[in-house]
Amino acid sequence: MDAAHPSPPEDLRDRTFLVTGANAGIGYCCAEQLAARGARVLLGCRSPERAATAVTAIRGQVPEADLRVLPLDLGSLDSIARATADLGEHLDGVVCNAGVKAADRSARTSDGLDLMVGTNFLGHFALVARLEPFLAPDARVVAVGSIAHRFARLDAASLDAPWTGSSLRRYGRSKAALMAFAFELARRWSGSARSSVSAHPGYAVDPLTPSRPGLAEVSGFVRAVAAPTRVLVQGKDGGALPIVHAATAGDVANGDYWGPGGLLEFRGAPARVTASDEVRAPATGAALWTAAERITGVPFPT
């Protein structure tokens, strides 16, 4: 752990978390922070080589880290089915982090779905549905959202339709759909000990992220130039804090949304923040849920 965020006590020993996209960026930082607190961490990664690099990097910071690599491609429904069939252990938490941030309009998943929506939302929907038998009675699911969700408009009928506009707009839509799913899951889990929440990392950038071997390779010059921006934005390690808080803290309630508590939610300590009315709307969540079951062919056992 870096000096700004020293290692906390090992309060998560005997608890197991799956982090998707754990080989880089926010996902890696979440995995490292969870491991530093004694958790067993499953790294859901598409690339075996990048997963191995992440394991080495985490153990460089947390020598006794309890880690397992789970081969997982959120852009493949077959990969999701294989990963969950072979899981073989219970989960106390799932951090739905993996995502595509930019893609050509014609890019598709291996199942022929729009790459961003198919990976960021539909893949996680299918994953959590298939993980349900492995979730602990008090398990918590965290959907990693984005500030960009505020500018998205959701239409369940056109989830996988050809799209126009910028890649950023499509990304915001995919994250909004994931968040709407999390809020709908919270409603369906109401009255149980399980919880579903959303969280976002704020404005987190590689040049402000502590260096790790093989990860976030940024030159010293770029880091020096970026240093003054720390008053406005933060590193990926800081961006992981509200997500890890959402996954583990006792003050988190079912249906919450967490993010950095500073100006514009770009940086700062974890705090409850406000999601758009659209992603919180029951009608939106129910429509997306139905569409996701139809498109993926994976029924959700709730």
C-alpha cells in the first residue's frame, strides 16, 4: 500500500471476494486493498498473463495475500458459465468492475452483442445470476458505476441495437444499465441479509497511481507533470476506496450509492452520493432486468 493509504488492519480474514477486471486499474487496486485487509481475493481476469502479473504485484505489497485467479471473460457467456461452474467456494462479495471504456461502433462480444453493453452490463448480469448459489447469506454485490451515468438515457428495447454518438456516451449508457441492475437487485433482495449497492471511483488517473511492476507504467516526467492535478483528481488507488468501502463497510445499506465525497465527486473520502432518478427508477430496473434475461438467456434465481 502507498504512504497516503497505509495498510488497514486485517479485518476481512475468512471472507472471500471476487473482483472482475482485477488485473489493472481500479480492479487491481480493489484487489490489493482487499488482500491487505486479509481477504481471500478471486481475480476474475480475461488474460492469464496479465492476471499473473497482478498476482505478483499484489504479493509484492502483501506477501501473504490469499489469491486465486479465476479465468473470466465478461464478453463471453460461455466463459462466464465455465467460470461459475468451476468456482467451488462461497463468496462474501462480488465487485462488478471489469469494463470496456472505448470501442468501435461495430465491436461485438463473442456472442454478437454490443461490446460495451455486452461486457459492462450484460456480462455482469449473467455472472451474478450464475453466482447466486455461491453467494453467502449476507453477501454483497457492488456495481462499479461512473459519473458518466448521469448523461445516459436508458431504453431496454434498444439495449443491443446499433448506436450513434460518441464512445463516451455509449460507455455512460453501459454503466447506467449496470447501476440500474444493481438498484433493481437491491429491491428484489429487500428483506434478506444480502445487499446490492453501486459505487464509483470519481476521476481516477494512472499518473497519480502508485507504481506497481508491470502495471500503470507511467514515466517519472508524466507523474511529475500530473502531480499538481491531485487537488482535483486522484490515482486509481484513491478511486478504489469508495468501491472497497461499499463492498465491506458496516455503514453501507442495501441500495446505497457511494463515491468520493469531494468537489464534483472527483476525489475524496468515501461518501454516499446521489445517482440519477432514471437508474433508480423501478420501472427502468425491471425493464432492463427482463431484457437482460432475454438477451443473455440466463434467468436470475431471485
